[in-house]
Amino acid sequence: MKRMKKIIKYIFLILLTAVFLFPVVYMIACSFMSNSQVVKMLDFTNGEYKQINLIPEMFSLEQYYQVFFRRPEYLLKFWNSVIMTFPTVAGQTIVSALAAFAFGKLKFPFRDKLFFVYIVLLILPLQVTLVPNYIVLDNIDLLNNFLAVILPGTFSAFGICLLRQSIKYISDSSIEAARIDGASYFRIFTSIILPQIKGGLITLVLLCFIDNWNIVEQPLIYFDDEAMYPLSIQLSNFSVGDYGIIFACGVMFMIPALLIYLYGRRDIDSPFIQVDKS
């Protein structure tokens, strides 16, 4: 009976996984089809798919050739995404780790009240802060500039709240011992805190990357020049004959996030706090 329940559980999980993976598999399969086959499959004349096929009639790299050599606007938008995302991820990780250490282990006036303000900022929806951010960016002349997206993302409250919870569980005795030995707070941060929250840092990098890689609202509000739009916006603005190119761009768009996850998979799967047993 127990064995049967286990088999049923695995079958259910496999089916559930297949359901979630089907759109990804379908996108990859369509990216290697000819554009004519893709357009023929996605004929919405009757308001529905004409057919669904995961096997290309003829394996083709036509879509990727179009993206890399014939349709430079897609590759340009991809690099716009890179320019906006990577500095934001790096900045938010550094700022969040330092601020989380201060909120979690240092004692200073109004520490808890200030952290409560960060919690309130975290609860607020993005749409609520778009207009105030627009006014501030306009006053400091940063509209139509990539910094209009990078700076607000760098000082996001999400990473601070995430890492503070990890740092809170680190023993105070190790920090006190280091202080007695004459270590500075920066040395404590780099030698004691960071090695023990590696999983939290990798998780923050991945979540921050996905959040900014899929950014839509901020560029639409802050940029007047469509040439500065990221690929996430370009993927929603396509003509009927570009279905195949969109699938190829989708595969290209998915690869960076997948590589980051594969690189930090073990640290993400492990507890946030890495205890040194030596």
C-alpha cells in the first residue's frame, strides 16, 4: 500500500512537471522550425491554434540567423536588457548585504524603526512608486537614461529584508570574539558574515536578476526613446510574421537566468546559512 502511494505521488509529480515544462519545450522546438511552419501552426484565423507540433518538419536555424544577422533590433534590445540588469543585480547585492549586516548585527539609534520603513516600502506595489520615482528622476535629469532603472533597483528593500533574516541567525559570539581580536566591522563582514550567507546571496542574485531581466513598466515610463527598451518589451511588440523570431528570442532570453541557477543550484538548495565546521 505504501509503495503504491509512492508510485502515485511520483506519477503526479512527473505529470505536474510536464505541464509546467511544456511551454518551455514548445518554445525551444518552435525556435528550430522554419518561419513558414511556425506561422502555419499559429494561424489564429479561427481564434485558436491550427495545430500544435513539437517536431520540426525540417530542422532550421533560420530564426537565429534572423536574430543575429538580419534583425539587429532584437539583439540591440537584448544588450539593453544586459546593461540594465547586470549593474542592478551587482549593486543591489552589495548594498543589500552591507545594509542587512548593519540592521542585523550593529546597534545604532532608531535601527528597528528604520527597518520598519524598509518593510513598508517592500509591501508597497511597484505601481505606487512609479510616479514619485518619475518626479525624482525628472528633477535630477535622469529620465531617458539607463540609470533611471539601475539606481532604484540597486536600493531596493527586498534584498535587505531577505539577507537580514539570514544574518540574524549567525551567532553573536563569533562577532564578539573577532572584535576582541581587533577585527574591524568590514573584516567581520567579509570573513565571517559573507561565507555563512552564500546561499542567501545566490538566491538574491537569481531573484533580482529575474525581476530586472523581465522588467516592463519602468522603461515604458522612464524612456521616451524606444531604442532603449529591453528585450522584455520588444517580445510583446511583434508583427504577425515574426512568431518564429520571437521563439528564438525567447530561448536566448531564457539562457542567462538558467545559467545563473545552474551555477548556484547547490547553494540555493542548501540552507541560507553555511556553517563552517572546521
